[in-house]
Amino acid sequence: MEKIRVAVSGALGRMGREVCRTVLATEGLELVDAYDSRAAGEDLGPVLGTAPTGIVVRELTPQHLQQYSPQVLVDFTTPLSVMQNITLSLEAGVRPVVGTTGITGADLEHIREMVKKRGIGAIIAPNFALGAVLLMKFAAAAARFFPQAEIIELHHDQKIDAPSGTALKTAEMIAAARLRQPQSREELIKLPGVRGGLQDGINIHSIRLSGLVAHQEVIFGGEGQTLSLRHDSYDRRSFMPGVVLAIKKVPALDDLVYGLENILDL
């Protein structure tokens, strides 16, 4: 079977390096290019702590995408550059698999239009950890039975967007599954922001601390009881099975898939 040709954008970031290692080690995948604005011109191998790979880290440009013709571009960069990277990828006929968060609803609609125009698939996932995806599914199921819910998301202190894409997606899924809306009540807010941000009627609290990786807890409240659902990623390797799954699924798609749960057999 012919290998899927993969390029990685944000290759020198913590997630990007893990993706590069995973692609290099996974049967059926071939890493053909690595993009990052840092350390351009250096061989990827020493960055990964391995022998030279022959893959030179360079900037993402239409010319570089054309040179090695990857089929899939995996993007783990920043909210400031991700839309430009997706646009370059689709214009080159390369299918994007995106784990970068900070993509807005308007961005998703724009991406959907580009995907439809090009006739090729794309996958955008707020979280590639299978446990996090299951938490979102379980939260949607619980929302049918509990009228109140709040989300606490915790990430490392280098994450620049808040709340996380996972928290926003979770709130969206809870709101869509609810059979009834919680009753509004008056609150005396003594400190601005103390109740977090409000998305689809659900309070989201964001925590940023060194030592964390990616964590989320959803707390449901009902008459005389609470239900807590929590997922913890302690290592970035937890995201790799989901990334590999998306890389292998996206060549057969001709539309935008938002959320890893949509390509899982659940």
C-alpha cells in the first residue's frame, strides 16, 4: 500500500515535534516536509534528538508545498497563523489536519467554503486525545438529565487562547443536547470575571499554569446531586493516536469535519 505523504506545520513546537516523531515511526505514513519559522534551514533530526533525517526545516510557502507534494498537512501552530496555513494548504490541494485552537465560527464557515470549492477534505479537531473526545460525548449525554453545567479547563501557561477549543466545543455539544434550558437567576458579582466566560449559557473557567498539559472537568448539577466528568492529558503523546487516525481518514473525505468524534466509530 502506498504511504500517505505528510508535512507538519509548527514542526519545532512541542506538539509539532511529537507529530513528526509519530509520523516517522508509523507504518503507512511518510514525513516529507517540516515547516516552522524558527531554525529554518536546519535538519529536523537533531531537533527531534535523532540522527539526521534529510528533512530540512523551512517556512511554509506555496513553493515548498508544491516541491514535495504532501497529501496531508498537520498544523499545530498558533491562532495567529493557522488560517493562513489552512488557506495555503487547500490552495495547494493539500488536505489539512488541524489541532491549532482559536479558530472561530466565522473561520469554520470560511474553511468550509474553501473545502467545498477545492473538493478535498479537511479535519479540524479541538482535541485529538481520544479520552477528551469521549468526555465531550459523555457530557452531551449527561446534559439531557442535568439542568446545570460548568466547565473548568486547565492548560500550560504557554497557551495563548482562552477558553480552549475543547471547552468551547464541549459547551456547544452540551447546549445542543439539553432538553431544557436552566432557569436564570440573579447573581451578585463582586469581582469581574469571577464566574468565568459564558458560552451557550454555560460558564467556562480557564486556568493557565506551568506544569499542566491539557485538562478539562465538566461539573453537572441537579436536585440533590452533582456529576463530575474529567479528562487529563499528562503527556503530548496522548494526542498522537487521534492525529494518526485523522491523517489516515482525511484522504477519503471531500468535506470539512469539525471534531474527532465525527470520524470515530462510537
